[in-house]
Amino acid sequence: MHKAKPGPLVIVGGAEDKTGDCVILSEFLRLAGGAKADLVVMTVATELPREVGDEYAHVFGRLGAHNVRCLHVARREDANDPAAVDAISAASGVFFTGGNQLRVTSLLGGTAIDACLHERHRTGMVLAGTSAGAAMMSAIMITEGSSEANPRLNLVEKSPGMGFVPEIVIDQHFAQRGRLNRLLTVIAEHPGYLGVGIDENTAIVVVDGAIEVIGENAVTIIDARAMTYTNLNGPGQDHNLALYGIQLHILPAGHRFDLRRHTPVLLNEAEAGTSEGE
């Protein structure tokens, strides 16, 4: 029996284009089935669910989607509603809006919708999220943290995320809000994870253990597996952190990263291999 593959993840750094070419939202719709897609917009992160849901429904409709439903979860009881679970069960793509990522985890965690989302994604459904909807994707979720301080202990507040992509920690609005130091702090504390900082109007598409960058700006990847030294657990923990040997990769649109090998994939890798053999 052919084993189903997990569906693509489209993880957006926030402030994605909704009026022009809509490269990111168009790609999500394409992956979910185009005009035949059955989309669910999850507004759980926002305190303005009707307004935000209507905006995305309008955009997806303009892009060619014929079936878009908004699910508003204001209480944990809503997240166990059989009708809501049925909507996700039937969906080919689910899109999480921005807002507050703690609303996502506190209202959905451990509910029937949570279980359904994970099962449907495991069996091929496309899952996307922007801003707070991006932050919640990882197992370790950044909830607060200064963008102006140097890397230091207790700079960042974290909580468990939804765990759709367990091997990375995501930060959004990355370059625009100067969030490098806070992501460095998290990865220094959790060097087994990759830090992925996604700029605004930029997204990563995660398919089969690989990332591809789409959109206007870039993605910053921090790899601390080979870190040679940190004073994280030494004396003076309240002072600035020392971090040696951390790798940093900057990937603009079209570039790829292999999550299994923790290495960027050169765009001309195939052509280079061909020319070397000639």
C-alpha cells in the first residue's frame, strides 16, 4: 500500500501581498488544488475574526478559489465542534491568519481540531500560516522578545507550539523588526533546532524535508549544531551571550535548503554536475 506523504507547509513571515500578484497566497491556493480547492481560513489568532476572515475569503476568491470557509474559534468548546472538525476533514488547504500565537495554542491545543489538523496534514493536506500563524508551526514557539537587545539569557519568552514542523524554530517579520538577536538567543538555548527567520511578504514552502523560499525578501537560517562555545551556563548569565561557530545562511526567493542535511541547495547544482561530467 502506498503511504501518504505529509502535505506542503506554507509558512509566511507576515504582511504578505493581498492586492497585487499575491505570489504567496497564489502558491498556497495552487498547492491546495487551485479552483477546485476546498479552503478553510482559521481566524483563531486574531481578535477581529470576522473582518480578517472576510478579507482572506475575498482575496482567495479573487485568485480563483470557489470554496472558502472561515472558521472562528473563540472558545475551546468551538475547537471540539463536530461541524468544525468536518470542515477541516474535507479541506484541501487550511490557512491560519495572524494575530497572537498564544491564542492558537491555548484555544486549539489538545482539541478535536488539533488532532484533525495533524492527521489531515500527515495525509496530504496543505497547511499555511502567516505571522502568528507561522510562529505556531514549530514545536518551540517564540511568544515575546526584545528586538533591540543583544543575545542574552531570558531575552525571549517561549512556549510549546503546535509542532507541525518540529525540527525548526520560526520567527517572522524578521528583517523588518530586527529579530536576529532574539532568534540567536533561542537557538543558543536549543542548538538541536534550526532557527528560521522569515521576512515580510516572504514564505518558506516545506515539502519532503526541504525548504524553498518564495516572495519578495529573504529567509535567514541559523544552524548552531557545530557551535564551539557559549557562556550560556557560565557565570554572569545576565550579561551578553558569547556564541562561537554558529552558521548563518541567507536565502532569497528561489533558493532551497535541505532540512535533512542542514545545507543550502545550490540553484545550479544539477547543471554543475552535468558540466563536470562533460
